[in-house]
Amino acid sequence: MIREKIVVLDFGSQYAHLIAKRFRMLGYYSEILLPSAPLSSFDHVKGIVLSGGPSSVYEDNIPEFNAAILSLDIPMLGLCYGHQLMATSYQGKVQKAETGEFGFAQLDKTTIDSPLFKGISFPTQVWMSHQDSVVKAGEGFEVIGKTKDCAFAALQNTEKKRYSLQCHVEVKDTPEGNTILENFAHICNMEKNWDQDTVLDLILKGIQKDAGDKNVLLFLSGGVDSTVAFALLNKALGQDRVLGLHIDNGFMRKNESKTIAEHYHQFGFNNFIVEDASESFLQAVYHLTDPQKKRMAIGENFITIRNEVVAKQHLDENKWMLAQGTLYPDIIESGGTKNSKVIKTHHNRVAGIQKLIEKGLIIEPLKDLYKDEVRKIGKKLGLPDSLVMRHPFPGPGLSINVLCSTGIASDTDKDEYKKAQQELTQIVLDKDLESHLFVKDVLPVRSVGVQGDFRTYRFPAVLSFTPTTKGMYTIPSDWSSVEKASSTITNNSTYINRTLIRLYQKENVTLSLQEGYCDKARLDQLREADNIVLAQLHNSGWYDKIFQHLTIDLPYASDKNNVTFVLRPVVSEDVMTARFAQLPQDLLQTIVQQIASLDFVDAVYFDATNKPPATFGWE
């Protein structure tokens, strides 16, 4: 069947696939193509979007682009890198900006009208993630929008039907982004031709085609993704051809494996087994401190355990494939598309898995979807909220929330930590917020972030407000000012990618970097604190209001037997962008008081950083 479509050229952006998803959600069929695609690939194409990407258009090593595409008589929309590429392709100019923009910005329109902005209320909130900027518009282009730090934020050439925006309209944090994309679809004269029933039908047929006459073994973490993948496999192939394997890897939440088994039995899943492999996984990460190596070790060990289970269950390897609940963001963050950069290596993209993919022995029914789409598919399949609406819980579980260290900072760490402290002292925040600050500092612990589609590994800033009693600190009542301060700090820093709020610090203790690894003792400590948070979120009704909560365990304490915890609640639709959840003061106070009562806790912080520049987790 010939289907008209809008094509997205993928220059390696984390958000390239999200653009296609947005069009599909709006009812317009969309596909991804490489920017080097030949002109013959553009039959039945009604519109073309040039995505963002991690490169700078003025660098030598940039994604290959078939410039002849610009000669096509098809409307085009450039976003971020695509905006900059379109400018330079028409003799405009791009250079590094004096001030990068990461996170929220206000887009103002100029006096020039644009069909792209029909129905938009200005000024409008947009989401930025760029260090480069257009400083001269291309020939025949006019400026239709600007922000405080970006004079050429939106351009158009209506004669050629070329439009470009520096912001990311495809993310939820650009609230009127769907309207802009809908306007572009109208400019393309594109008609609606896509819906959820079509998606489900394609997935089920895809499973049947990929599986052929083979049976399928699926890793079941108990999270949303693997559970929905399990339900899809059962529907497409039948329970007699599918076996779910839940591995208790020692990184589960408190009583998590028992709860998962109960939920599955209640729904009628009887074709799964539980394997306790906690000792094996703890040994696999023994004394590892590098986050990437830890993830890789965990991923490879899943393959080892899979092979042991296959042998133990006497399964004929020639008749069994492996399935995973991989989502598209997992592939993107692992550098899984031609032009993308590695943000973090996911356990389902390690070398052992890649080899099976190359042999055609892996089925990933959700690999083209995002979390919100997966939940919709789960509900369409009849799965209860207890399975579909659980907070995401990745295969590596709590292991990636336990930061590890030898306790000895390298010379590079010491030097860059000092530079981060110097940067922070030079950053001027809002006067009213500054007047309530007790102190601002930097923690000597690095965490992963994502800025301009690149992975960063930098230090977190800490803001402390007025101390109260028994080590407690004032919890901010104005989250908007905190969010603004967080953005100001990270946008103006080279060595900082997060902003924390100090909520508690045990009195009369000095905190410093400690030796600490991902072992059972620290995991048990984390389980207790994490359980306190989740219980309070459920009790208060906030569990269903946020996308995910992570409790992060830092090797930063008074001695190696004690810990510091970071609370990381986030609100997101698709994982690609997120805002920190603005929890009520009374709820936070209850959580902090209960965690502080644990005798091994030296401090509690709150992560008030959006994504970007931070990621959800710290590893």
C-alpha cells in the first residue's frame, strides 16, 4: 500500500525519532531517512524535516548530507542543527554562541507573519539545547522569531517553502510544538493517515514475521517495557511459544521480585520463571567504578545467565530467539543510529546483544516506540494500571543509582572541581533567591548529563537555604525561582551540569569523597531509603503524578559506611526531555525526616535539574 508521508532526516539528534513520533500521534504517517538518502527515496513524500544533531555545521566531520535534497519542490522544516544547516546551505552563517541555551526559553515573533505560527500565542515557551547559533540568515530568508540570546531563532523563505527553528518543537516542553508541526503538515498539504490500531497491528505482524517458527525467551525486569513486550509476544505467538525470564539480579527494589511475580500471576501470565542470580551480578560489578564498564558488565552477565537458564531448562538453542523490551531512546542514547553520539551504554546494547542482533536472533517489538506509546499499547492489550503505570525500572535496576569511587580523586578531577567552584562563584542568580541562600557549593562527585546531544560528565552545584533544626534546611517554596537558578547555573558553566538543593546534613560531620562500590551493603541501604520515598509518594497520591523517582546513592559522606542520598523525581512524557518534579514542601519534609532517621545517612539532596542538561539518572 502506498502511503504519503513526512520524512525526517536523522542528523543524529536524540530527538530525531521523536519528531516522527509526534507527526504519527497527530495522525500523519512519518518515517526516518539518513540525510545522505538518494532523491529516489522521496517518492510520495509531502514534507521533509531536517533534525537536530550533535555536530557543528562548520566542523569537518559532519553527517553526510545529499544537498540535492534541497532542490526538491517539497516543503522543508529545519530544527536545531537542521535550522543551522539550512542557513549555511543558503549562504547564511553559523558560529558558536556567546551564551548557549539549554532548557526553557521564550520565543517572541517579529512583525513578519508566518503560516508556521498560525494559532501560536506569543511569547511562547520553547525548549532549547544548542551551543551554536545562526548569526546571518540565508539568502531569501527573513527572521520570524527570536529569543533573549538568539536573534535568529526562527527563519522562513515562503517562496521556497523553507522554514527553520532553533528550538525543539517536538518535545513536550515546547507546549505549542504540536501546533507548529500541525501547521507544517498543512503547509505540506498532508492528510491524516495514521492511528494506534495501525501501530498495534504492525507490531503484531512484525513479531510473527521476525519469529518465524522459533520460540521466544524474554528478559522480564518487571518494568513497563518488558511487561508490554511480554504481552505483545503472548498475543502474537501464544503462551506456549513464549517464556518470560525474570532475573533477580540483586539490584531490585525492596521485595520487588516477589511483587512482580504476584502481578503476573494475577493477570494470567503463567509462562515465566524467576531466577535468583544476585551473587553472579554482584560479582560482575565487584569494585567497578566506571559507569560505562558497570553497565557493560551487567549487560554481558544477562547473556551469561540467559545461557545458563537455556541449558537448565533444556531449551533447543536452534529453536529459541531472545526478546527485549528495548525502546527507541535506549538505542539513541547508546549511539545506535549512524549520526548519534553515545550518552550512556544501555545493558541491552552491549557487545553480546549486538552479536545476536546481527545474527537475527533478537526480537524487540517496542524498538520504534517511546514510553508513553508503550503504555497506550499496554492499555489497549488490557494490562492493568498496576503493570502499565509503574515507574520505569531498567534492567540494571538500583545498580546504576549507586555511584562508585575508589575514594581518591584524580589530578584531572581535582583541577576541574576547582574550576567548577570558581565558575559557580562568578554566576549571579536572581537577587531575591540570592538573599535567601545560606551557601552555594559544588559536590566532588561527577554525574552524566546531555548537552547539545553530547554526553557530559561533570559536577553538580549545591544551593543551601537557611538551616532550621537538627540538620534540616529550608525547603524552597518557589520552585520556579529554583528552576530559573538551576538553568542559569548550567547554561553558564563548563564544569557543572546539575543543580542540587541541600535538604539535610547531619550536624557536626564533615563530608568527603569515600571509597564505595556497588555491593550488597550499599544496595540494602539504598533499598531502605528508596522504599521510604516510594511509600510516601503512594500515600500522598504523588506516585501517579510523576513519571519516575530515582534515589541516588553517593560515596560522599563522613566515612565509607555512611552515605548521602539524592532525591530525583522527574516529570516526562517520552524520556527524551524532563523537568524535575516540584514536590510539595510538606511531602518533601516527611520524606527527608524519615530518611535522616536512618543512622547511616549523612545528607540528603534534591536534584533540581531538567533534562537537558542532566539525564534522569546519574550514571
